[in-house]
Amino acid sequence: MLAVAFLAVVVVLGSALPGDTETRIPQIWDAKQRLPKPEVLPIQRLRFLTTTDFFPFNFLDSDGRLAGFHVDLARAICEALALEDRCQIQALPFDELEEALHDGQGEALIAGLAITREAREKFLFSRAYLQFPARFVTDKDAVLAEPIHEKVAGKRVGVLAGTAHEQMLRDLFAEARVVTYSRREWLLGDLKAGKLDAAFGDGMRLGFWLASTEAEGCCVFTGGPYLAPEYLGHGLAIAVRRDQSALAAALDYALQKIEERGTFAELYLRYFPVGFY
């Protein structure tokens, strides 16, 4: 019963029609919420630290230039705060980012740092600007309607073994016949071949597969999206040093303005060919 109640909550956050192809833009701000405009920040530069190996968020393009969702988001933040002339973006290996931020080599870290209890003890975080929901994928001719926890009863549902998605599937869709895989390509190959009724996993990665030539247009999202922080984490946010509370508040203001202006929607549509919400 608890699982059913939980599913009712997460589906309300943005349920999709079976096989729906309309792209839904994730929204993190209540339209009625208004953050105060920050005072002029007492910083000489706003340097964002990121990496080059987190596609499509940060990567090197064909010309060797730093590109990606995070890069464009950082630039949009600087514009919203009128800091274009003081804005910089620097890429480092991921395992060097926390120390670099702590040592003052940058003011903000935008690279997918997990928002854990340990991380919160070291850094302040902006409001999460993107979460990664779990999604079901089925053959386009065999979509399932909500409530999915009823429709998957007795169905063969594939999932990667040992992942948070496997645990979520077993806990919240307990009547499904769970089929585990050690390799993603085997899972998706069996779905495409009709050996599974559905696959369950990370919506973003599944979205890229749906848009790929490998999928050959076989499949679609069905049900969901399912946002479950206790299984999947709290999403992506920007980290700053704990003594930079004014900067953290300014980043929240900028993120809200970016969403209000439609800039966030433009970036989402640019970098995610199949929306995962």
C-alpha cells in the first residue's frame, strides 16, 4: 500500500500519456515563488569549474572547445547576474574539482557532484536544476497505461543488475517479473527483439537510446516519469564553498530567471533529443 501511495505522488509530478512523444520541460520553480534580486556580488570573477567527460553536460567538441549543457547554463547564469565580463569556465579532472573549489581556484562547481550528506558538510548547493527520473520503455505498439504498477504485474521487465533502478523496480513494482542484465546493450537488445515486455532505467540514458539509430524507432517511453530521490539522488545542482552563501542565493535567483525566460527550456531541447520527463 505504501508503494501504491508513493507511485501516486511521483506520477502527479509529470505523468505522460502512453507513448506520448510531446517533450515536457522539467520545471523546478513554483510560478508563485519569487526570489529577491541579489546585491552586487563581492567577487572579482565568477569562475565555474567543470569537466570534459560528462556528455552531454560538458565535453570537448570537434574543434576541441569546451561545450555542453553545463557550459551554456553557466553562461546563461552569468548573463542573468550581469556578470558576463567576469565569467569564466575551467575544466579539470573530476577528482580534482572539490579540492580546486575548496582552494579558491573557482567560485562554483557545475559538474554533477552528487548532493550527499558528506558533500553538504563541505559545500553549499543551489536548488537542483535537473533530476533524473526513472522511466519504462516498451515497444511502440505495446505501450502501458497508468497505473503502471498494475499493468506490469506478471510482465517481464528488464533492468540493469545491482543498480538503484533494480531496487526501485523491486520495491515499487513488486508484481513485475524482474529480469536482470549485466550489460546495457543486452537489456536493450532483448527489449527490441520482443523478449521483454518493458525495460526500466535512467530516463536520460534511455532517451538517448530511443533517439539512436540502434533503436530503429522500435520503442517509446510509457508511464512516469518517476522522481524518487531516496533511490535516485537529488539531481544536479551547483556547489559553492560554505562561506559563499550570498553566491548560492544569487545562483538560485539566476536559475529561476533562466527558467522564467525560457532559456532553460531551450537548453533542454538542444541537448536532449528525446525528453525524459
